[in-house]
Amino acid sequence: MIAVDVFQAVADPVRRRLVEMLADGERSAGELAAVAHAEFGVGQSGTSKHLRELRNSTLVVSRVDGARRIYRLQPWHLDELAQWAHRQTRFWNSKLDALESELNEKDAP
């Protein structure tokens, strides 16, 4: 199995939507495919490819339940995204605060 970067996995809006659905609990492949089709016009085979990407990124796992494949989110893998966003926010907030201070000094009489 080829590991897919978590960022790459959620870069696609269809995959982000599937992750959002799985955040509410387990879903069958059929349920996920129905939403992907209704919201994005993606067919069953396209949804399967998106789910494979999510499995390869380890964001989701699946199990077989009779004739159905059930998917579950592994949310701790989203921590990498959260940590990156936090670093970016911290960096840019400090830069913007410095800019604001500089602009306020220039505006002062």
C-alpha cells in the first residue's frame, strides 16, 4: 500500500465531504457513494477511488459486514493538519501584529 499524504487526501472536495460524513460515525460505502453522487455527480467507481485514497492516507479504515463495506474515520490522523494550521496561524498572526504596530506608529502624530 502506498502511503498518501494526509494533506493530499483532503485536498479534494469530494474526499473532504466523505471525511465530514465519517466524522459523524461509521457509514457504508453505499451511503457514501449516494452522497458523493448527489452532491458532486460522482459515480460509485469514482467514490471507490476516493475512498481508496482516504484508506491509503490512513484517515479511514474499512471492514466488511456481510455484503457491505463499512468505513470509519481515524480522526487522530487529522492532527497533522491541525498542527500545521496552528503553526501557520501563529506565524501569520505575529507578522500581522507587527505590521499593525508599524502602521499605528506611522499614523501617530
